[in-house]
Amino acid sequence: MRFHSLGLDRYGRFTDRVLEFDPNSRVTIVQGANEAGKTTALAAVTDALYGIELRSRFDFLHASKDMRISARIAAVDGRGLAFARLKRRTATLVDLETGAPLNDDCLAPFLGAHDRRAFLDIFGLDQARLRAGGRSLLAGGGDLAEALVAAAPGLGQVARLRDDFQARAAKTFNPDRRTASHEFYVAMERRKAAHALVSEQEVRVTEVRRLREEAEAAAAARGHAVGAETDAGLAADRARALGRAARELRTLDIQLAARAALGDVPSMPAGFVARARDLLAAIEKARAAVATADGEHAAAEAALNAIALDDEILGLAEAIESSDEARAAVQAELRSLPNRRNEATEARGALVRIATGLGLADVETLRQRLPGAPLLARADALVDRLAAVEVRSATLADAERNLAARRTELEQGRGADAPVEDPASLRRRLAALDGAEARERALRSLDHRLAASRTDLAERATRLAIGIADADALAVRPLPLLAAAEAGLRHTRETAEAVTRQGQAHADLVEQLAQLETRLAAINAGRPAPTDAAIETARRERDALWGAVRPLVLLERGPAEGDRAAALGLDRALGAADLLADERLRETERLADLASAERDIATLKIRIDAAQLRLTEADARHEGSSAAWRELWAASRLAPPADESAIALLREAETIRVARETARKEAAEAAGQREETRREREDYARLRADLGLPVAGEAPMRMAELRDALGEREARFQQARDRERDLGGLGKQQADLANRSAEIARERHAVAEEAATVFPLLAIRTGAPVEEARAALGLWREALTFDEKLGTAEHRVAGIERDEANFIARVRDAQQRAGLAAEGDAFEAVRHLRSRLDAARQARSRADAAATALETRRAALEQARAALERGEAALAILVEPLPAAAREPLPPLLDRLEQAVTIDARLKEIGERLADLRGSRSEADIRADIADRDDEALARLAAEADAAHAAARQARDLAVERDTKAQTALKALDQREGAAAAAQDEQDALAEIAGAVERFTRDHVAARLLGAAIERYRQQHQNPIVERASHAFAALTGGRWEGIGIDYDQDPPRLAALRDGQLLGVEALSEGTADQLFLALRIAAIEEHARRATPLPFIADDLFVTFDEPRTEAALRLLAELGAVTQVIVFTHHEHVVEWGTRALGDGVGVIRL
């Protein structure tokens, strides 16, 4: 399938852009600078064939629903289709002309079985994938199978998938190295830990009973201790409260006495004292402010009267200031006046020099004849034309001399060289031998490998040590099938393992029986249990002793003489009774154990009989499997042991048979190749003779010598053709020189006529040379510059003199208006007037400030007097409620009122604290409790209560600690009761082990199957692909490498590069050359693929970023060869790729610029 056109109607940055592909071009280069849309056009190729992606990144200019790509394509058989691709979910294909919907499968005949991913993998190659392919060749050391799969269209992911399976299998299990991170070993460790935990987590009944009784006792003790601590705390609180209440009552009595000492105090509203004191302070402050303001007012009035004013000069302020401002400017201009006059003199002197140089009478004549800019520009152009005519005349003379010398050289060369025939036929004969050298080398390598294979097979057959001398004898020996042998071995092993397992089970049961019988003997050896009568006697003795001691314990009577002996007897009786009860309990347990042991022994004997029967059956099955194993090998007259050595023997024998068959096929192929190589050597010898090379004899073919000799002959033939072509072109060059001579003469005449008109206007001689005319034009430009400088200097001198006269006139007028004589230095007069003006302004400013200050002082005095009056009126209103006798003096009364308020507040606070301390008791009750106790006694009472509380708290903490420990022990016991959970964990670990084994088996087998598929692909495709890639690699490297071959001495076989007839490993290649080797393999694989499937266009994206110029041209020629099989489209950013492609392929390349 080929593209005839690709329309970017509304796609990415493009609108209605059509890319036309020349059907006669072997390679089409699509070139676009950065941001020109190369990436967009590249993506459009795939989207046109397989649909615009749902989330396209090329909808930034056109809306998603408006996106459209069109194309015209043709199949190999000539069928064509014109369609447009739309961005929507259904009916995305429409007819290009009518817009009618097309079937979704209308492209199937053109695309074959290739979907989007297959198209990109097989027929797409960019710089990143090219570099990755080169690196994979170097990393793999040239492994042939790996290299072929990596370069194969669409199979690159097969090797990656195999590697993924191998990596996953290695994470699960590695039989060669045990690592803690492997899933299998992790599960094994979990099972081991769970099994150990099952043994540890066993709980005894007596331990449970003891821990629970201890926990109950600790909880009861904790409750009692908490209650005791609470009661002690309350008692301590009451003792401390009583001490604080005693102190508060004493303070209360003191404050009541102080309040009584104040006597009768008038009752005034809250805040009266503070308000009265504030008013008294404000009145005192207002009186001080009135006195201060009165003094400041008098001082401000005296300062105002002391200032002298000069208002006459203030009326001339504007005139004086303007004159003073002009003074500095006029003085600066007067200082620059000598310089300006010198500039005028210098400019006039320069004009005198220029007038003399131009031959004019004086400066005035020069200034009158100054030319304008148009005339100077015309003169410059005229001088440039004169110079150009002179240069062209000199160039023409040189060309005529060179033409005569070239003609002489070509005619001499024609006579010296012998005629050369066209070497095209020799080139075709050399092309017919393309690949012969590699085929001969491959044949030699094949013969060597066949000989080595025969020797190796004989040695391997001998190493089997079964009396067979070679592989042929082994091929006819009737050995059993490998699958049957593996099944027989597996069955024999299973029966042997069953015998071992049943024997071990029988031995374990016998050992258990011996242990149970020993235990039974130990149980029977125990002493008899106490009788009921003995237990009853001990109880009666205990109860009698308790009846004697009980009244004393319950305080129902006083101590008696025999109480001590009775208490001791009671203690012994209690111990004896408990001992008899424990022995009775142990006897009960012994009898239960005895019954259980007898029952277990009977059951175990039954199991031993059954185990013996299973062991006998297992022995019989094992004997049958051993007989079947011997029968399996009977026909081969061999009797190997039933182990892996027999399987290894069969595998090695099968491998030798397969290798023998392969060697026979290769020998047949070698016979055919040997005949073809003989014919090619004959053609090779004849071509050497025709090229004048010495006879090669039996030496290996050296195609490089033929190419060099043919290249030399082609160079001579091309040289002769070029010489004849050049001689034919000399006449045309002679006529061209004559035309150029006539044209120069016409131009010289026209320039002379214009010079006769222009030069006199500029005082230049009519026949003056170019240098003289350029010098005169330079003088005229200088004259224009100096004329402008002279005019500027004279204008500035006149302006300075005018400004000086105006300044003096303004100063005299100001002097007269100020009542001064209009005489003296004008500049000094201005300075005097400005000083007087500044002094008058300062006096006026001081007077204005003094008047403002006087007004401020007057206002302050009035405000102070008003504040004093307001304070006295407010105080009179405040004290009006007081009795007349209490108003004077007011400050002592305020002190008494303030003391009374303070004491009342203290009494209130004491009453509130007493209320908190006494609780529900009255003050009289509190006073009664402390009536006969001093502070020391109350403190002692509180300390004793605190000590009792501390002891109770310590006892409570100990009880809490014991209870916590008991509860913790119970929780630990609950945690130990997890044997079932641990057993479940063990089963889960076993399930994980089974899952790991299953995953490892699946991944390992998948990796092995993919590896076998890769090897099979190598065997089927290595010869045509390697042969084609060899020619391509030699062309890509410009002959620096002669091609590639296969090194069969390596295991597995490896790719190798050819140089000087030697096979070198791919590690000898540079990174760039490895990239080119991968490109050669990829193109060879695509050509091989195209012979079996529908070829689609090959899309290359910026492949030549790291290629130099010669290898880029060689790669383009190689792509042109691929263009004979399928369409080749090269996308690039670089202009030089277009240039090299055009130079290398000529008309065979089509160029599309974005």
C-alpha cells in the first residue's frame, strides 16, 4: 500500500494542507523546521489509517468534532481508495468526493492484518528506537537470536516479555540461590514460625484457675483501698478547712474593730471619693494653667513689638528674583564667549583650506557653491559606477586569459589519454556477484562446522558409555521414549517414597506404643488414695478445735490458758485435712489418666496393624514399578539404575540424534551451495581478467578489489566524458566574454557623458580618476559640516552679547525703583538687592509667627480660666448632699470614707471565704470547734490527717498495681489461647507455598517457551536476513566494514562484523556503527516480512541525527532500495538531509516542505 496524497484538512496547526507523494520516488523526505508541523504530519499518517484517537492532542486549533484528515492510497494490485477520516465515534470514514459514509472495513484490503500497534512496531522507526536497538546489540554481545528478534518487525516485545517472565520467576523462587526476599522462602518462614507458635501456645487448667483467683482478689483489694483513700482524703480536707477557718475568723474580728474605730461616716454613693479627689486635682491644675498662660501671653506681646519691618523692598521681589536668576546664566555665557569666537575662527579657517583644495577663490565663493544632498548622492553613485566599470574590465581580462589556458589544457589531455569503454556492463556483472564473497565465506564456515559437528557427535556418543561408537549407531539403537522413561522413573520414585513413608509411620506408631506402656506402668506405681473414714476423722478433729477457738476469735470471751495449744492444733488439723483432700483429688486424676492410657494403647495397636498392612502393600507396588522399569529398558539391552542418570542418558541421546539430523540437512544444503559458489568463482575469475587484475587462484574472493578496479575504470571514463563536455562548453564561454566586453564599453560611455554634466558643478575635472573624484566629494562633505559649525558659532556669539545688554537694563530699572542710584557693577547690584529682599522676608516671617503665637497664648489663657470655673462648679454640685458641718475640710472626710469602703470590701470577702469553709455548719459551730485549740493544735490535726491520707493513697496505688498486673496476666493468657489461629496461619502459609510454586512453574515455563520460539525464529530466518543485512551494512559504512556473518564457534551463535576477512564481535563497533547495524537488520527484516504479508509505508522519523554526511547518503540509498518493496517516507527537521538525499538519489527522491 502506498500514499498518493495526505490531506491535513483540519488537523493540528494545518488547514487545507495537502501533501502530494510522487509515485515514481523511491524515497519521500518531509522536511519541516521546529514548530513547522512535522510531528503533526507524522501523527496524521497513523490517524488517517487507523482513526483519530479519542483524546487527541492535535485539537488545539480546530475543535475535536471538526477534525478531518483525507488520503488517496493505492494497493499493490493497483486498486485505489480516496477517503476522509473524521473525529467521531461511528462512521469515521467517508468518501472523499461525495462525503458518503464508507464501511469500517473498507481499508482492510489495503492494511492486511496490521493494526495500529503492528503498523507502528513493524513499519515505524524513530531515533530513540534506533539508538535503543543499537544499545541492545552491544548489551547482548551480538547474540544472534536476540539480535534477529530485536530487529524483526513486530517481535521486539517477545524478548522483553520473556525477560519479564524470567524476572517474575526469579522473584518467586531461585533454585540456585536462596534469598530471603523470594516469595517461596517468605512463605516457608511463615509456616515455620506458625508451627513453632502452635507448640508454644498451650494453656494449663491449673494456671488459668490460679490467675483468675489472683485477679479476683486483687480487684476486691483495689476497691477496698480506693474507698479507704477517699475517706482519708475527706478527713484531711476537713482538718485543713478548720485551720483556714480559724485564721479567717481572726481576720474578721480585726476588720470589725477597725470599722468601729472610724465612727459615724456619712453614706455616699459609690465612686464619690474618687470623683471628689479627681475634681480637687483638676481645680488645682486649672489654677496653675491660668498663671502660666497669663505669663506666656505677656511675653508674646513684647516679642511682636520688638520686630522691625522693611515692606518697601518686598514690592520689588519679582523683579529682583528674575534678575538674580538671570545673573548666573549671563555670567556663564560671558565665560563661554571666547570659546565661541574661537570656534567661529577655526571653522572659517577650515573652509579656507577646503576652498583652496577645490581651486575656489575664497570662502564666500565656496559657501555659495555648496551642493545639496541630491547632487552629492548622484555624484557618489557616478563614482561607484566608474569604479565598477574598472573592476569589470579587469575581471574580463582575467577570464579571457583563463579561458585560453583551459582550452590548451583540455586539448593536451585529449591527445595524451587512450580511449576508455563504458564500464556499465562490468558494473552489472559485479552487481550479479553481490553477496558471493559472503556466501563463499559462509560455505567455508559451514564445512568447518560440519566437520566439527561430526567429531563432536562421535565424542558425545562415546561419552554415553553404552558401547556405541558413533551417532549413526546410536540412531538405530531402540532406546525407550523419554516421556515413558520419565513416567516410569516418577512411578518408581513414588512407590519407593511410599515404602519409606509407610515404614516411618509404622516405626512412629511402635515408638508411641512404647511411650504409652511406660506411662501406664508409672501410673500403676502410684500410692493408694486416703479412705473416706480417714478424711472424715480429720474433718471432725478440725471442727472440734475450731469450736474451741471460735468464741475467742469473735470476742465472745476472754483469753484462757489452753487457747495457744488449741490454736496450734487447729493449724495442724487444717493442714492435714487439706493434704488428704489434695491426695484424694490426685488419685481421682490418676484413675482418669489410667483409663485414658489403656484406651490409647488399644487404639494404637489397631493403628499399628493397619500401618503394617499398608507397608506390605507399598513394598508390593514398589517391586512392580521396579520390574516395569527393567522391562522398559529390555529392548535396548541396557539396565540403568532408576535415577536421573537414566533420564540424562535419554536426553543426551535425543540431543545427539537431533544434532545428527541437523548436520545431515546442513550437509545437503552445503552441496547445493558448493555448486553455486563454483559458478560464482568462474564469473569472478573472468571479471578479474576483464578488469586487468591478476589471477586469484584458490584464494578467497575479494570483492573489494573488483570494486576498486571498477571504480578506477569508471573514474577514467567519467574523466574523459567530462573533458569532452568541457571542450564543448568553451565556445559558449567565449561568446559570453565577447558580450560582456561590449556591455562594459557601453557602460563606460554612459558614465563619461554623465560625468561631463555633474563634475563641473563640483569643481571636479571631467576626466578625473576615481580617487580624485572621491577626494573632491569628501572635501565638499567637510565643507558642509564646517559651514554649519561657522553659522552656529556666529549665531551663539550674537545671542550672548544680546543677553548681556538686556540683563544690565533690568538691573538699572530695579535700582531706580528701590530708590538707589543706577550705577556700579550690575552683577554686584543684583546681589545687594537680593540680600536686602531676603532680610525683609525673614523679618516679615518672624512678625507673622509672633502674631500667631500671641493669638495662641490669648486663647490658651481663656481656656484655662474656663476650665477652672467648670471644676469649681462641679465640686460644689458633688458635695451638696453632705451635711454642712462635714464639708469643711473636705480631704480628711474623703480619707475616712475611703477607709470605710476598703474595710467593708474586706469583710465581704472574708464572709464569702468562711461560707465556703464551713459548708453546712454555722459560724457558731466553727467557733465552738476551735475554741480550745490554738494554731499549733490545728496544724498538728491537719498534718495527722494528711499523713493518714498519704498512707491510704500509697495503699491504693499498690492495690491498683497488683490489680493491673493480674489483669495483664489474664490478657496474656487470652493471647496464648491462640493455637487455633496459629494453626490457621500455618495452613495459610502452606497455601502461599503452593501458590508460589504454581506461579514459578507458569512463569518459568512461559520464559522457556518464548526462548524456544526465539531460537526457532533464528533458525528459520537467519540466512536470508543476515545475507541481506550484510550487504546493507557494508553499504552503510562505505566499505569500512565488509558486512556481517555468523560466528558458529560461539554458543549460542553470535553476529559478527567482517573486516579484512575476519569475524569481529559487535563489541568492536562504536555506538553509531551499532545503530547502523541495527538499521541494516531492520530493513532486511522488513523486506523479508514484506514477502509474506501486505507491505505498508515505512515511516522514518529523524533517523540521521548521529549519522555523518557519507553514512547519511548511504542510508538514504539503502532506504531507496527498500522503496522498491514498499513506500518510504522520511520525516526530518534538518535541511541538510534534503540536500544529501537530492545529491545521493537525484530524481529518485521526492521532497515535501512543511
